[in-house]
Amino acid sequence: MEPHIFAVTEVNQLVKGLLDNTPVLQGILVRGELSNYKIYPSGHHYFTLKDSEGALRCVMFRGQASRLRFRPENGMKAVASGRITVFPRDGTYQLYCDTLTPEGAGDLAVAFQQLKEKLWKEGLFDPAHKVPLPPYPEKIAIVTSGAGAAVHDMIRILRRRYPLAKVILLPVRVQGPEAPPEIAGAIRYADKWRIGDVIITGRGGGSMEDLWAFNDERVARAIYDCETPVISAVGHEPDVTIADFVADARASTPSNAAEIAVPDRAELLRWLRGASDRMVQSQTGRLEDARQHLADLASKRVMTDGLAYVQDKRMDLIHLQQRLGDVTGNLLGRHRQQFAALAASLNALSPLAVLGRGYAVARDEAGAILKSWRETRPGDRVTVTLGEGGFTAVVDRPYAKEKPRKKEERP
């Protein structure tokens, strides 16, 4: 009997049947290190699980991959669950993954750390971007579930502490896959239309799975883009979410969010009473000072004797007149002395003064002063000016001034 010759496809189908009919391979858990992780445009994930001695090819189709809470990375230790079978076209067996969980930590914890690190690097946690809360808000928008106990606690505390503020509830789901887009949409709506002066978003306590909507990137970015101040109030005091890091203020509980969102009416009343008392004391002091000042003015001489002020000013005027007369007289005397001295100096330099002492000035017919006998000729007509008047003369004989004779030397 001749042996049966199998076609390649038959062999692959045979192996596939054997693997598919092996129960242990249909819900197997495999631990290994992620390697060659690739995400294709189709949404399918392809990777390899390996350890120190072997490797196993894996595939996770788009439907299963969309449920991943974290971002798989090469080198990450993980546990994959699924079934092992053969892809007949290639003849290679691989693990068809249904779930993928980081080893040593839950997928939610890993996803939380990954998103936290990503947003921190982008600056969404930077305190410089946080907006201060208004001290006296007129409207408060609350983004949370309308059926939870948290919203009733917040409304009760807000009405007790600050009844002047108007509370506006924007009900959303706070758990499940529909919660993140609803929360993000409500925050953007409240900010765009200025529904409130401050926005409170959160929910009551629960497991990490219950609070996961507030660890969603869409909610974090909606809070970061919000111009209205946002208070994150998620869970109990130990619970921390991504929304807490991005929000402008974090409250340990929803009730605490209501407390920090508005001032306390009782404290405001105490402050107003104190301010009123201080105002009364201040005005009383000012009135007392004004009364004392008025009494001081009433006792002054100008108020008791109406003409006293005029008499005082008259005496001041007389005193000023005397001082002005003294100053003017002294100044005039100094000017007279200066004038006399200048007149004497001028008179000393005047040619008339010289003529007054017996000298005369002779001028030719042209009016030029004669300085030498050589400038005249016999018969020239000259004018002689004296200290008082003058006369006209005719030159008879010009002559030179006789030089003084030298004294004879004694023998």
C-alpha cells in the first residue's frame, strides 16, 4: 500500500485541528517579554512574547486591542491570554490574544503611570497654568452624576455655607466607557457658555475601576483647556486621579470641594460685624478729633475778638512799612554815595575841569586841537577855549617852549 502524500494545506489543517482540539491551548496564559510590538493601520496588534530560551508570535485583533487600558511597550513583562492555533496560509502557529496584562501590576495602574508621565512632559500639570478660584462666585457648575450621593452632599454644603451662589448641575455618567466623553463634553460646554464662575467635577468613592473615567486623557485635556477654574473632587482623600493633577484645585472629597469653592457665610458675617465695629470706632474717633479741633478754634482770640485779627495784621503792616522804609533809605544812601564817587571820578577825567584850573585849548579854523607851535603860521586865526568862555585870536609869532637851563656846576 502506497503511503498517503499530504498537501501542504492538508498538513497545516491537520496541525490546526490538533491544536484546536487541545483544551489546554484554548484558554492558555503565557508569560513573557514583549518584543517587536507593532500596531498596524487596521488596528490589529502584532508582537512576540519571549523568554531566555524561546519566542512565541502573537496577534491581538482590533476588537480585543480596543479594550487595552495601557500602552504596551517593548521590554515590558506581560501575561497574555488566548488560544494557540495555526494560520494555514503561513503554516506557523501563534497565540491569538484576548487579553494582555502587565506582570506585577494591574493594567489600570500601568495605564495611570503612562498617562501621568505623558501629560507631565507636555506641561499639563504645570502650576503656571492653574487659574485661582474666585473668592465670591455667583454661579457654580457641578459636573457629576445626578443620582449619586456626592451631588446631594455638595448642594447641601453649598447652600449652607454660601446661599448667595446659584448651583447648576450638569448631569453625566461617571462610570463606564460612555463616562469620559460625557464628562469632557460637559466641562467644555460649561466653559464655553460661562455656566459657572467655578466648575466642580468628580464623584464619590469607589475602586480604581470605578474612578477610571477621571483618569481618561480626554477628561484631562478638557480640564486643561478650560478657562473657568476647575475643582477636581474624585473619591475619598487617598484616591488620586489624573484629573486631580490637571485641575486648578484638588479637593479630597466632593464635600471638601463644596467647602473650598465658596466662603463660609458664618465667617463672612463675623468679618462684616468686625468691619462694622472697626468702622464705627474709626468714625467715632474722627468725630471726637473734630470736636476737639472745633473747641480749640473756638477758644482762639480771633474767634472771641472779631477785630483782633485786623489789629494784629495792621501792626504787622506797620512793622513791614518801617522795615521797608529803613531798607529803602539804606539802599538809596548807598546809591547816592556810589553816584557821588562816580561823578567825582568822571569830573576828574573831564577836560573842563582842567580848563577850570587855568588851562586853555587852542583850535585851528577847522576845529582841530593844536598841540604844537609848528601847526600854526603867523596870521592864522585860532579859537581859544578857557575854563569860562573863550576868544578868537590871530597868531602873531609862533615860538617854541624854552628849555630849562642847566645849573652851572660849582668849581
